[in-house]
Amino acid sequence: MPAKVIITTGDPAGCGPDITVRAIEFLLRQKTFKNVKFIVIGDEKILTRLATFKKISGRLTFIDNNTSGIDKVKPGKPSRITGRASLDYINKALGIASDKKITIVTAPVSKEAVALTLPGFCGHTEYLADYFKVKNYEMMMVSEKLKVVLMTRHVPLVKVPALLERQKIAKTINLTRAALKKLFKIKKPRLVMASFNPHAGVDTFLGKEEKELLAAARLFKEGVFGPYPCDTLFTEDALKKYDCVICSYHDQGMIPLKLLAFETAVNLTIGLPVIRTSPDHGTAFGLMRQGKKPFISSMIEAIKLAVKLSNK
């Protein structure tokens, strides 16, 4: 087990504080996690609202950001204050993890709220890559049934074709193969690429985008398949043949992933010098406004995967 896992609690108005403390409480009941040191970064005035935090506070290290005005924050109502706090939590975690030996798990933030303090902020993935000065990185979504890598993330669909260039695709394939070998101990990873256009694939008609995907695949001697039509690629039988699906755009990978593993999938950033995971969902502001409890299974899996990969 790793000595330390840092968890940032995400937007204080969102589900992050709640799912963080309830997931830790759940894991502390398991023998394999009793030696893990949990470092939680958030605001005490937010977390002390939660009965679970009071129960486990003595079993973790808590770093209080002491955000000015945080006591005014209401569940489900993000603001400049919650965005600034979210960013502070991330920065504090990165300061602690500067030795690159500590695992980071991030609870969901609101990109819009953070952007009120940091214009242009588009998510944890890009922010962390910029911090570590990493150019080659990707978002890998991990579940028991399916792993997908998204070659483009939060960009309008109309801009995706211009980004599907064979050298960029080849870099993504290389990075994915390396991550599967190093982190998941898969000796000979089998990757498959989903076509961009409907019904387009190696044995049917090819659009401009498929030609770039195919050209990138042919740079590798083995282990890279496709592009294949994605309307048949995500069937149970097809997925048994491959270790990871390379997707051209965000929803192409996220829709099947959430259909197959909505409450258990994990977001893993590959290419960073540290392990970073997060749950596969957002801030759940709607649930928080209604006073409902969000599910914690994805956060549990994010922590478990982070610990597992750190050991490797």
C-alpha cells in the first residue's frame, strides 16, 4: 500500500465533500486500507456539516483551506468563492505531491466556477498537465468491462476532424500502450480505434478522418486494430477482443462507458509523473440542492484504482 493518498474535495457546493468522506469511511473498514494515510484537502466549515467527517476526522490528515466567505456557500449553488476554493485545493495537493511519490484523487469541480478565478480553465486534466509541463497526456476512462481513451476532450464536435492528425493519433496510441503495460501489466496490449464517421471502417468506405486513423495504425506492426464502426464496436463480444478503445471524441467514448459502468467508472490521467484519478461524474449540483445523497461507488473505485496503480 502507498503511504499517502491526497484527496481534494472538489467544489464545496457540489457532491465532492460528501462522497470523499463517505468513500474513506467505507474503505477504512477494509483491512487492505488500514495502513493508507489519507490526506484530505478542503474547508473545515464545509466538512463539519457532514456527520461522517466528524466520525472519521481522527483517522485522516485534514488540511483546512480556510477560504474566506466559505461559510456562506449553500449546497448546489456554485460561485466565485467555490471556484477559488476548488483551485486552491488542487494547488495545495500539487505542492504536497511535488516529490512525485504521492497519489492524487480529485473530487469533481465546476469548470465554470473555477474559470471565474482562472479564465480559460477547462478541467483537472489540462491543468495538471500544464503544472507538470507534460505535452503528451490523455484521459483514460477505466471500468471492469471497458477502457477508453479520448483523443479529443472538451472541444466542439465540429473542431474534432482537424485534430485527428496521424502523428497525434500515433502519440496517443504509444502513450496508451505504455500505460497499459506499466500500470495494468498487460504485456501485449490490444488497442482498437473507433471510426469517426457512421459505418466507416477498414473494410468499408473511409472518410478523411478514417484515413488518418488507418495511417496511424499502420505505423505499428501489431496490437492496433481498426478503425471500426463504433455502432458495433461496443458490443460485449467485440470488447472481449481488446484491452482499450481509442475514441475520436468525448461522447463517442463516454456514452458507452456510462451505459456499461455509470456508477463505477474512473477517470485516470495517463502521461503524468504522478497517479491521478477521479470519479467519472460531475458535481451533482442538482442533487445537492435537493438535499439528496449522491452515490459514492465511483469515488470508492477512484481511490482503489489510485492505490492499486501506485503499488505498481
